[in-house]
Amino acid sequence: MQDLPPIGGYEPVQWKRNLPSRGFRASIYFWGITGLMAFGFYRFYKGVDEQRELSREKQWSRFYLQPLLLAEEDRNVARRYYSEKARQDLVRESMSDEVKAKFDKEIYNDKSKFRFPQYTVGIDPADR
């Protein structure tokens, strides 16, 4: 003999998990993250504006200071030039006449321009 289902059938099988929901709904997370990102972009672009303004202010301060910086550089070059002349005079005192003639010989044939002295470190190529 064969077993038959009970009268009225079996109870339905519970195949779903009945867990309580945890946390907020997905839409709340979406709008929260969207708001946080919007605030971050707002602060970022405010910072970009601030940097742009600081850069503009720095450029204008350099424009206004340019004559002062040029005058300071000219004073520095003149000071170095005259100290080099004084050093050459000190060196010239201790030279023999033969070396002094070579020392006083002009380097450039063109007298139309003033050339500032070039400061280099090393051996004179003519002494090799």
C-alpha cells in the first residue's frame, strides 16, 4: 500500500529567510553619499578659487616689486664689479712687468658694450 498526503495537503515549505532588516533603506544611503560628495566638491572648488586668488595676488606683488628687485640686483652687480676691480689691483701689485702686460691685455676687441665680469671657478685654459 502507498502513503498518501494528508487530507488538505502538506503545509507550504518555508524557503525564504525571515531576517529582520538592518540599517537604513538604500535610498537613504544613496542621498547621504550624494550629499557628502556634493559638499566635498563644493569645498574643493572653493579651495581652487582661493588658490587662484593667492596666485593672482602673488603675481601682482611681483609686478609691484619688480623695480625694487631690479635695483637691488643692479646694486649687487655694481658691488661685485668694484670688488673685482679692487681684487685685480691687489693682484696686479704683486706681478712682474711681463705678467702685468699679459694681465692688462684686453680680452674683447669691441669697446661699444660694457660686459660684466663672469665669475667662474676652475683652471684657466690658457695655463694648460
